[in-house]
Amino acid sequence: MATQPLFDSSRFDPERVALPGIESVRGIGKADAAVIGVVESNRHPTLIGTTSELESKAAKAGGGLLALLSARGATGEVGEVTELHLPALQLVAVGMGDDLDLRPEDLRRAAGLGVRQVMQAGSAEPRRIVISLDAGADGQVQAVAEGALLAASRFRKLSRVAESAPVETIGILGSNRSSARALAAARITAQAVAVARDWTNLPPNLLGPSDLAEQARGYLKDSKVELEILDEKALDKQGFGGILAVGGGSARPPRLLRLDYRPRGTKRHLVLVGKGITYDSGGFNLKPADSLLTMKHDMAGAADVIAATRAIAELGLGVHVTAYAPLAESMISGSAYRPGDVITTFDGTTVENTNSDCEGRIVLADALARTNQDDADMVVDIATLTGACVVALGPQIAGLMTSDDATADRLLDAAEAAGEEFWQLPITEHVRKLLPSPVADLRSKADRNGGALFAGAFLQHFVAEGTSWAHLDIAGPAWNASDAHDYVPAHATGMGVRTLIELAKSMAG
Ligand code: BES
Ligand code: MN
Ligand code: ZN
């Protein structure tokens, strides 16, 4: 008897990314676990979200809740976790610092930290969690729900050994009837992040260019997003020389996805481009062993734009969104592109391939050049583009480069609302002067120093002058190489999805 495949790339499986239910609740009810907060107020710990129901359970356990938690060392410091076992209830108190004016991101992190702690606890299976963090306003309810759902989403291992049961429902205490919309929005957002994470975590043998294209087809099938898939023949006919060059070394041919969400009566047009290298071996400029191991995540940008576009459609945002995902696998073979090759991109620019490991900017060049036909109000590309950006900003902050300061401000505002961190880097005259090649219009690589800026300058060449454009380099934060923290799991993080959704929101009319 043939066993079922562990992952069938030809169809999208919603089970892989199933999230717990989310609802508003009026009490602890039959929950297995509850999450509350502790803040430092005048250097004394104070509880956030405690209720008379919790206090009476604490009384049965021998004291007031604050006294019991303090006895276990709770101070309210950010990131601190204190656990109490009350009658039939696991209580988790998370430290939230001394800031009484809590930002949405503080609530996201606290909810995420609490949910992760409950899920780790292991003993009895925690099926129902109630989160009580005094969230009243809709924005606060949404942040708490997002943090909780993002923490609850986890990668379904490729294994036949059964895993422990997932969390069934998350109840938000303090929310009211008008919170229904906020909870629905949180769910749509968290679902998009979960899908982006899952695709990014899937191994490269199971997710090549055409596989990711089929995943996108299945995922978008019942949505208001139209999908067009260009195969290698169509790419050749239309002149996508960059995508074909990068994908040429692989037995699995490249693809270009074009997604379009166009609700009635929209005035503004946002165009997204996401780097989709399903595996980056470096090509003939082969990467060292340690870097090879995680280069399945080099399609995180593509996953982000696909997931975000569906979420934007589900939220019904009044903005026209087009998204491109150039998908290719960068391999070594007799048909691979060589260092020294000159490539002609979609707009006729010639590029000397000075290093085959610069594959990202080559596929993005084609897609960015294609966006010039879309009459966009803003073009945003997102890519795990340079190690240099990780050196500059570390593993948790993404780089931002733009055509102008107004565009940078728009992106930074969206990122702030989403709770994702970006830091602006310049594209200087000096770095632009490094672009020309002695044998072609451009070269794909110059110095090692300032590598993130050179990549930004290279990409900007392909965007028509006068277009508002932003480049997001997520090489660091797309992948969490250390342990889970707050609502961020180890490995793929889905970083960028929430900022793209917020950006669309800010452009919606
Ligand atoms: N995908 C990598 C960038 C990357 C590095 C992503 C680390 C995530 C973590 C990209 O294609 C690449 O190889 N960039 C080279 C460019 C260099 C050859 C100019 C790099 O950063 O080393
Ligand atoms: Mn590379
Ligand atoms: Zn790459």
C-alpha cells in the first residue's frame, strides 16, 4: 500500500496553516489557561486584566493574585513570565514594563509571549486560552488577537509521527460586540503571515518554482485575486531574460506570477514585487556549506506579496493591488548562467553577471521593469536581498531604501502600525557611480562594502523616474536563526506581510 505523500505540492492544503478560533469572551469560563499582564507602576508590580473570577480562584489557592505572583518573583519587567497553577487553570502573567500607555506592539508581544508559554507547558493539553489584557479599543483588541494567533501558528513537521494537539480557541476578554471586526481583521492578517511562514519553511525539494505557483493558485482560488502564471515559454516570448538566466541552471524551470486585486471604483494603484528564489545555491559562485542549509527561505519576499495580496482582498481594502512574484531556482549545471555572462533584462538593459550569487537583483530587475507598464502610484519590492543588510542592521531590522522621503515616511508609518521594524538606508551618488560595467550597461555586483546600498541602486535603475518606489531588504528578519521570542517563531517569520497590508490600508480610499 502506498503511503500518502507528506506534502503534495500540487494543491494548497489549508490544514497546514489552520489557526485556532478567536472569539470575544466575558469570563474565564472553561478555559484551560489564562494570560494576564504585570506592569511596573512606581516600582511596584500591578496587574493588568485581573478579574474577580481570577481573584476568587487565587483565594482558593491561598492568597491574592498579586501577592501570589509577587511571591514567585513577578516584577513587571518586559518579557518576564510568571506561572501559577490555580484550581483547574494555568495562569500565565507576562511582564509589560512600566509604560502605562501601552502601544499595540506591546500588546501583540505580551499576548504572543503568554500564548507561547502556555503551549510550551506541555503537561495537560491546553485547548482553550483566555487572554485578559484590558484591551478595550478595537485597535488594542486587534493587536492582542494578532499576537496570540501569530504565536499559536506553528510549522507542521514533515513527519508521520503525530504531534501534540494544537490550541483550539483563543478568547479575548475585555472585547465587546464591536470587536468582531477587529477579531476578523486580526484573523485575516495572522492567516496571511502563517501561510507566508509555511511556504518559506517548506524544503526546497518540495517547493520549486512551479510548486509555489500551484500553491498560489490553490490559495487564491476562492478569493477576489486574479492570478496569471507565466511559464518558461511565455517568459522567453515576452523577453524576461533575467528570470530565465537565473533559473536556467535548474531542472525546474522558472515562473512569473502576476496577481491582481481590483475592487470597483479604486483610485490608487499599489504594485508589489517579491523575490522568489526557491533555493539560492549561489550558482557558480557557490555559497559556503552553512549558508546553503537555509537558502530555501530566499522566496520569503514572494510568499509575503502573495499572502498580503489575498489578505488585502479579504479585508476588502479599496485599493488596486498588483503583485509580481518572479520564481526561480538558482542551481549549477551545464545550462546555468556564468560569471561573465551578459544578460538582457525585460526593458532591454544589459547586465554583466559579475557574481552568480546576485541572482535576486536580476530576477527583480525583470519584474520591476514590467511594473512600468502598470501606471502605479507606488511600487514596493521586498526581498531577502543582501547579507550586507544583515551585517548593517542585525537579524531583526529590515532595510528600507526609497525614491524619495515622502515614500519612506509612508512605509515607516505603515511598519510602525504593523509592529515591524525597518531602518532607512541611503542610495548615494557614490554607489550609483559603481553601477556601470565595462562590457554592458550595468554590472550586478561591485564592492562588498555597502553591498545593500549598491543592490538598492541597481534595482532603482529599473523603475521609471518619477515613480514612488520603495525597496525592502528583509534578508535579516525573514528568518529567525535563534529561538522563538514573543510571537515570532524560530525559522520563517513572515516578516513584511503586515507592513504591506498596512501600506495598502493607508492608500485605500
Ligand atoms: N539570498 C542572498 C542574501 C541573503 C543572505 C539572504 C543571508 C538571507 C541571508 C543573496 O542572493 C545573496 O547571495 N547576496 C550576496 C550578494 C553578494 C554576492 C554581492 C550576499 O549578500 O552575499
Ligand atoms: Mn544569492
Ligand atoms: Zn538570494
